[in-house]
Amino acid sequence: MQATTTSMLHFYEISPLQNFLWQVRKEGKKIGFVPTMGALHEGHLSLIRRCKQENDVVVCSVFVNPTQFNNPEDLAKYPRTLEKDAQMLEKAGCDILFAPNENVMYPQKTTLNFYFGHLENVMEGKFRKGHFNGVALVVSKLFHIVQPHRAYFGQKDLQQFAIIRTLVQDLMFPVELVRCPIVREANGLAMSSRNQRLNAEQQATASHLYKALKKAETMLAENSVKQIQKSVKEYLLNVRGIELEYFEIADANTLQIVEDLTSFQGDLALCIAAYVAGVRLIDNIVIENFSRK
Ligand code: PAF
């Protein structure tokens, strides 16, 4: 632990953090956890605030996890703003910042492999091979280190949430997962650390992803999946600077792709991924209790 002039505690090593949290648990306090890769924005802060409301002690980790990047350039360019992050966390009411380096989190090379069945073959799993293996690895490590009662994740990474839910169920982590709503800019653009790599014009272009999702939403009642997909593609073809990677309609909980809307009942997700100025962005809308009946 390092003494700071502020009340938020900073930890960089595992043992001092664990010793501290052991005492917190002994006092019967609830620990809430928000894992992040830093470059924080209002979306992360909404998780911190919710975590603060529902727990006695809020822990946030900031670690840019190398094993979840399948593109070395993406890893190199990922914004690293720890000092600013720490100030934002402190202001939002975070109690503990855990900011380990790579040697702390990966003291030896691991060959561990997770397999998440169909989740590996659709959307993010299909286009970012190995990504979820890295996420599962680091989240498992973080859950073991922090042993939180609750952990908070954003809905923007919907498929990640499904992966982590599977991880928690299958490995019996005693943690309650909380999915929090997407926070958007005024123009609809979903907040993301990657937005920092876009200028104002590019961010305005990127906001068309949300507009495309909203358009798709209006078509759900009367159109087929194919018609909706065609319309989203056509809409985005007319926006200069967006390169669509996928648009899918899926079950919001299992992420199984939905091909027939007439028979689907349940929470539906419209999911999109695209490049704007070389930056890969994702977004989604969840429609709860969808049914045409
Ligand atoms: O969502 C993220 O920021 C990351 O994937 C996570 C969960 C912190 C793991 O590195």
C-alpha cells in the first residue's frame, strides 16, 4: 500500500490488498468490485456509484490486460491515464484502487484455456479470437484476489457479461454479478475508453451506430431479421467513415443468434460492431420481454 494525500487507498501488489480486505470482511462489511482497464469515463463512474450505493467498500481495479487483446496495435494504443483515473475514482467515492502491473498479474506465462461453447463463435467471439479467454483469465484472477460480494459490469459489453456469468456459475465464484445500463453521449454514442481515440467529427460519425440500432428497433414488430439486417447495412453504407463488422439480433441472455422473430419470446439484443477511423466500437440495445404475440 502507498500512503496518499487522499482518502482512497492505492494498492499495487496482491498481498497488502488481500490483508486489508480480509479485515474488511472480518468486520462483516460487503465488498463491491468494479474491474476496469482504466481510461475511465462516465460509464465507469456510473458503475462505481451504483457499487457505492449497494456495498460498504468499493474496490476498482485498473489493469490493461494484455491477454485479451488479439491485436498488438490495439493493445499498444489503448489509452493509459492512471493518474486521471485515480482522481475520477476518488471523486466518485471509490474506497480502494488496485492498479497492478503485468508482472503482478502474470508472474508466469499461463497456458490455461477456457472454452465457452457457442459464445466463442458469434459476434465478439467470432471476430476477436482468444479475447474471451483473456477476459476469463483476468477476471478469475481478480475475483480470487478481491473476493467481492458483488461485481459490476457495463451492458455495453453484453457478450462479456454472458461469458463472466458462465464463468461464475461453472467455477462457483461466490459473487453476485450486476449488469448496469449503457451511458451515452448526448448524440447517442455509447461511452467507451476507445472514444478518446476519435476526434469530435469521428465521434459524431460513430453516433450513427446507435441511430442504426434505433432504426432496427423500430422495425422489430413487422419485419424479418433479414430485412432488418439489410436496412441497417444500407443505412450505414450511407454514412461516410463507418465500416460495419457485424449487426446481429440475439437472445440478450444467452447471446444465441435469433433468426425468426415470430417465435422468439424473451429479452432481445440488437448488437453491432464497426470501425470508425480504425477504432473498433461496439454497441447494443436490449429490448426486455420481446414478443410478437
Ligand atoms: O470490460 C473491461 O474493461 C475488461 O474486459 C475487464 C472486465 C476489466 C477485464 O479486463
